[in-house]
Amino acid sequence: MSLKIAVAAPFKHMRKERLQRSEFVFYIAIDRKWMNKEQANQLLERAKAEGLVEIDGGTIRLLFDLAEVSIPLGFKPTSDLLTVESPYEELLGRIAAATGRPPQEIVAELHRIVSDNFDGNLRVEAAVVILAKKYGVAFEDKLAALERSVMKKR
């Protein structure tokens, strides 16, 4: 959620629906001093990868309703916004936490599903969703990211 807030902040502050990349980077790095220029660009690329923004040429447009985001007083994003955990790994972690089993056991079960039930013809991204359903773990918020990761592998 703080990624969404960090991305929304320049748009809210400047009261614009579209920003130039340079305006975005200036706001994050120079105006607010939240990050350096390189990190601000990484933040923008992460937001694009998460489906929060669209970048057309040098113009950035939000892909969510700006009105639904409120920026808390004193908000300052941390650099861990730049680290990306794959949706696959995050779901594995959720399943391990819900079942109280170590992640290695979950991965072993996942590979048994792929090999035994699907003769190796199932991607691990789909198998982790099957396991999440089996154990009643929420996965809906990760579906779009899982789909994007599958599309990148093609």
C-alpha cells in the first residue's frame, strides 16, 4: 500500500492527472528528498511492473483512482519499496504461515502436484494458487502479478 501512496503523492501535490518522468523524479528525489534520482526511477519502474502507472513516452499516468489514496501526514517511503518479492514467493510464505509448515515442505508438495497430477505440464505459479485454495489462503490479490510473471517467461 505504501508503494501506491508514494506513487500518488506527486500527482496529488501537483494536482495533475499526468506527469512527466522528470517531474515525478524531481518530486521524489529533490523536493521531498525521499530517495535519490536512481531510486526514484526504480520506484517508477516498480510501480509500472505492479500495474499502478502507465508510461507513454515520458508521460506518466496513474492506473488507479487518485481520490482513493490519502497521504498520511509525515509520510516517507522507505527503500524497501524498491525490493520486489515475487508473488510466487509471497504466496509460498503465506501458505507456510497458515499451515505452520516450513516453506521447503510447501515447495515439495507443490512439485508433487505438478509432477503427479499434471505430468509436469503445470507452471509453479498455477500450482501455488492450487495450494493456496487447498489451504484457504488468500491469493486473489496476487493473481495479476502471477499472470504477468508467467507472460514474462514466454
